[in-house]
Amino acid sequence: MFYADTNQGYSFKDAVEVGNLLGEKGALFFEQPINRKDLRGTVFECKACA
């Protein structure tokens, strides 16, 4: 089990890909992978990685 904090370092597409990979590897938390102001992207990312 581990946490990942990427500090807005990914595009939406990359965040979904990495988020799914981290989930497969046992990550408990993937903090703020995309721009914090991109609320729409954050919602879609959550749905895509669920």
C-alpha cells in the first residue's frame, strides 16, 4: 500500500492511465494529478478510474 502525490503534473489522459495503473498496484491515494482548477476534468477522472 502506498500514496502518490503528483502535484498537478499530468494531463487528463495521462492521469487516467497512471491512476488505473496505480490502482492495480495497490495505491490507496492518488492526489491531485491534474490542474486543481479543472473541476470538470477531476470529475471525469474520478469516474474513469473507478
